[in-house]
Amino acid sequence: MQVTPATTVAYLGPPGTFSEEALLSEQDLAHARRVPFMSFWEVLQAVGDASVDLGFVALENSIEGTVNLALDPLIFSHELWIVREVQLAVSQHLLGAPGARLEAVKKVISMPVAAAQCRAWLSRHLPRADEEPAPSTAEAARRASEAGDPAVAAIGTVHAADLYGLQVLAPAIEDHDGNTTRFALVARPDWGIPPPSGHDKTTVVCFQSSDHPGSLHTILGQFAARNLNLTKLESRPTKKALGEYCFVIDVDGHVADEVVADCLRDLHATLPAVKFLGSYPAAGPVGQRRRQEASDAWRAADEWVSAIRRHLTP
């Protein structure tokens, strides 16, 4: 799916966030008009009320897990579909005023999700520092810059340091290597579903009629019976009563694939509700290779069938 240069994309701002960095990594999104908002809720609301064409939100981090501030509104508050996923390798840095020293830091401003990715490092190096929450890493950097105090630092990106006149006091402070965040490009349903690419993912939310033994097994059995691979399974509270959960499921395949469509039909027929959140090209290091392999396999199969059909009797 290509995005026209006039497209407006909402993202978590201000400028200098990982969301903006991930947006800029997508060639057809890099030239879109970017509109920063101060929360994921506002990003999704702007898409829902058609103030912007598309929204870009973080869904999952390899260290901290699901970003519920973005996922829950998609489940419970909006009728929006994921049309693309983007993965970005994330490195967190401790940023401070020019000339500041690590040992002088008394306060760390951070988006809570970012601080959680650096919990062990902060405990070792800044155990007595106060923590101040911020809605984004770029906002944390902006506040640290405005403070102009060598005792105030922020967790953020090198890009944010450049934007807000800070220096990197300690690089790569995340607790685990391979820190990666998964982002989703979301649109209103009238935007359409991207066509099958050969390596796709479909996301649905399944709601149970009641909490009873085997209820999850019944749902998963629909996928297992069709040999469909689940890449993510997560429970989320329904917000109605303690102990009531729905299940967010990512499955390999596209709603245009008959086997996926058949599975969704059965789920919809047997469950109180199934919410479709999108079919879209799967991201990741093997995504392009698998799409090429699927394309090559289809082309070879088409040539094979064509060779046989040439022998049809006139």
C-alpha cells in the first residue's frame, strides 16, 4: 500500500520520538505530513474523527511487552484497522544538559515504558534519582532541555538530544540486547485492507460468552484444526467485571486466504463477538524473503499449470 505525499499521519510527539523515527524509516511515509499528538489516545481519536488520514502507534516492545495505552483503545474505543506493521530496533540513551556528568544526576524524566526497559541500569547507576513520568521520550528530552539543570536528565533518542540541545550522558542503557518495538499504521475501514503480500498477519479479538473450562481451548482449536500459526496470544480485561477477559490473537495469513476466512466465520458464528483489527504485511527481518519465496512459488506453480493446459485437446 503506497501513501500519497498529501497523506497526513498522526503520531506520538513531539518531534524526536521513536514513533517519528519509525515513520521516517518507511519510504512512502517519510514525506507524509506528520502531525504530533501528546498521547496514543489522541492519535487514534484523530484518525477516528477523520482529522488525519492515518495514525501510527506503538503496539509492543520486546522487553516491556504490549503497549496497552495503544492496544486497548483499538479494542474497545475505535473502529480502526491495522494496515501495516513496522519494527524498529530501539536504543535508549540517558540525555543531559551540555557539560553535565552522570554522577550529578538527581532526577530522570522518562516515558514509563522507556524507563521500564532500563530498570536494571537505573537501579545500578542512579538508584537514588527521582523519576518524573512524561508522555513520550521526546517530551522527556524537551522538559530536560527546558530545565537547563545538570542534575536533570531524560531517557530518549540521539535524535531528541540533537533537537533539544542535550548531550548523551550514557548510551544504550536498555537492559537487554535486541530491544525492538513493533508499531502499527492504522486507518478507518474505508481506507481498505492491503492486498495479500505472500507473508501477512491478521489480528482479531475474541470475546468469550463465559469463563468456563475449555473456553480458550475452543477458540484455539479453530486455528489448530486449520493448521494456522499463531504469532501472538494475549488476554486483556474486558473492562466490564473482574475476571472477564478477551483474547487478542495474531495469526499468520490474510483474510483473503480462504482458510483464514473460514476460521473467522466459525469464530464469529460461535462466539458472542469477534473484532477484526486488520490483515497486513508482516514485518521483521524475514518478511521480504518470505514474500519473495511465496511469489516465486506461485509463479512456478502457474507456469506448471500453464504447461499442462497447453496439452488440452482443442
